[in-house]
Amino acid sequence: MSLAATLQTARTSLLTTADRLAVTGANIAGADNPDHARRTAQTTTSVVGDLAHVVTTRAADPVLQQRMLATAAASTGNDAILDGLDRLQQTIGDTDSGLSPAARIADLTSALRAAANAPAEPGFTQAVLASAQDLAVTLNTAAATVTDVRNDANTNIAASVARAADLLGKIEQLNNDAVTGAFAGHDVNGILDQRDAAISALGVELGIRVVHRAGNDVAIYTESGVPLFDRTARTIAFDGGTVMVPGVEGPAVLIDGVPVTGTNATMRLRTGAIAGFAEVRDTIAPTFGVQVDEMARGLIEATAETDQSGLGGPPLAGLFTRNGGPALPAAGTHVAGLAAGLQINPQADPAQGGVLARIRDGGLNGADYVANVSASASFPDRLEEMLAGLGAARAFDPATGLDATNAVGTFAEDSIGWLQALRQSTSTDADYQSVLLARASEALSTATGVNLDEEYVKQLQLEQSYAASSKLIGVVDEMFAVLFGAIR
């Protein structure tokens, strides 16, 4: 081999080794960045000119990426649901808590029983009033909590949709840059890292499926098949200004006008933050709200007064009444917002100008509804009637998801049990998905991430190769010097 050829070989080796050192250096620098995919430098020879150069490839595993996206969406959705359930349970309590509706109903039952045993003692009647007031406040608070949880979920949906729309815009720009850059022969690995990071962030907001195509192009669909991105980003819209009220369904999230949440959604989102918040807003909180409303209706029915005059007057609200009373709500049918308007009959509350003895005697709806017509101080019948009403089985709306026929106290216990069971199953699912996400992330990191030990070994080998090439150039330079000296 001539000295010129040797020099050219050493020079080419030096340049390619420098390029490969730059790649390992970039890998080492990006080792702590979860969005950095490992680069691999390979030396190849051009067909024309027999010139060596370095080609950099980027590690990718679409199958593992899709698995991580799926587990991330499922985990995020479960976390959103669990947060809503935690708020409902913490505010309402459980069957063992003295603050739960079931416990309050039990307290009222005990107070009525004590008053019926000693009807002449006004202190026991006062205890009935106080217990009833506590129960009304508990159900008012429960109803308010349901509304707050729904409104907060609605706000979270709006924020999640805004993030998703922003990410889709970024993905469109990055995808265009990746496709055009690759076509022009530019290094687009950094752009691909950014695009994958944006896709991963999008997969937290809603469940997605990524389709990889030639030329670094991708298309993105929801898990149910609605296009989100295909060369251009689709429009994702949501009316975030809607205020949630009992009995009114929240607005749907729309992708290119196609509803993906709500009762009209035929291609519904199943995982991701948006799906989780929608489940809380549209299903879990409203169902619990129906249960609370039905507790209120059961209390109004159980303590209602009946006409004692024989003239056939209708039963009217007694100790418990509502906004729009004293007419009783329709039996066995949910009345939206009933628990929020539940209150103690002002005619029974001295603080509101009422008479405490009317709890014992009746007459909260006028003289025709007085049960103790003899005004006997030892009259227990009306108190026992309310006791029987609380213990009697009655019809509840099937929309509660609970036993449709039960005593109001047992119904309240079943409601708390329903909430606890749902929270427990969701918590178990959330823990499971969290473990799956950790394993999927670890698998993807192993496949595409940077192993510092391997990179340091490569770097050491390349540095030795660089030094050898440099030394060879030096030797050739000395030989040229000797040759030129001999010629002179």
C-alpha cells in the first residue's frame, strides 16, 4: 500500500471514529433523559467512490411503545376515578362512622324510640329534632359533594382536552419535520425523540394507538379507532364552561365532531385521564347522587303526616320536607336534587317559629293532620308511626344500582357499601396498572434506553482506535519527511 493510500485510510478512520465518539458522547449525555432513545453508529462504505462514513440509527420498539402507552392510559384513568371515589368516601364516611347517612338514620331511630318511650319528656323530643337536623345536613353535604366532584371532573376534562389539543399540534409539526428532514438526508433522531415524548404525553390524556409508516411518518388513533392525527391533527373540542347540576349530563368530548364520551358516544374512550374523569362525572358521582336523593325521599315518605279528619286529604311532608313541599315526591321515582333541598319542617323547629310538640302530636300541616287530638302529654302514636316508617320496606328507583325495595336505613348502608366496594376494586386495579406501567417502562428502557456501562466501553475502544489512527498519521508524516529529505 502506498503512503498516500495509508494516509487516506488513517484519515478516514480518524474521521469516522470521531463521529462514532460523538454518538457515544450524546448517548452518555442523554442517559438520564427518559425521552432519549439510544443511538448506534455504524461505519459503512459508499457505493460510489468507496468512501467510508458513519450512519447513525435510533433504537425503537413500536410494540413495547404501544404496550407502555396502553398501560399508562389505563393507570391514569384509574387514578382519576380513584381520586373521585376518595373524595366521595372521605366526605360521607362509612357505615361505622358517626357522620355517615346510615349512622345518622340509626341515631334518629334511637332518638324516636327514646321519645316514644317517654313522650311527656320534651328533652327526648328535642333530641329527635337535633338528630333529624344532623341527618338533613349530612345529606345536604353529600349532595353538595357530588356536585363539587362532578364540576371538578368537568374542569379536569377541559384541562386534559386542552393539553391533548396542544400535544396534537406539536406532534403535527414534529412529524412534518421528521418526514421532510429524513427525505433531505438530515439527522432527525432528536426530532423523533421529541415526537415520541409528545406521543407519550398524549397517551396519558387518552388511550391511543400509534401506526408507524415509511419515512418516519406516523398516524395516531384513539383506542376505539377515531383518527387523532394522520398527517394533520384532528380537532378535539369540549365545552368546559358548563356547570354541572343534579340530573343534567355533562357535555361530550368531540374529536372532529365525533363524541367520544357521554351517552351518545359510539366510539367511546375507555382509558386515559379524559375517560377517567368522564366516568366520575357521568356515571359514578351521578349514581351516588341518585342514591343520596333516594335516601332523602325515603325520609320524607317515612315521616310523612296523614289526614286525620277523614276528609281524604293527601299525605304531606312531616318532620322532613323539601323545596317545593309539603307535597310528597312521586313514590319509587328519583327526583334530581332532592337531597340538596332536604330540610326540617319549619313548623317543628322552634328556632324557625315552629312548635316542638308537633313532632309528637302531628299537625305540621294544619289541624286536619293532628294525631294527638286529646293533647295528651303521654301520646306516643305519632312517634311510633315515624319509627315504623323508617323500618318499613319501600320502593327505590332502580337507577340507584341497589336493591330496589328496602328500609331507608338499610338502603343507606347498602349505598356506603356500594361506594366502598367500588373504591376497593378501583384501588386494586390502580395498583395492578401501576405495576404493569413500571414493567412496561422498564422493558422499553431496556430496549431503547442507554446503558452507561456499554457506552463507556465503546467510548474507550473508540478512543484507542482514534489514538492508533493518529499515531499512524504521525508515522506516515515522518516517512514523507524522510522521503522529501532524500529527494532534496
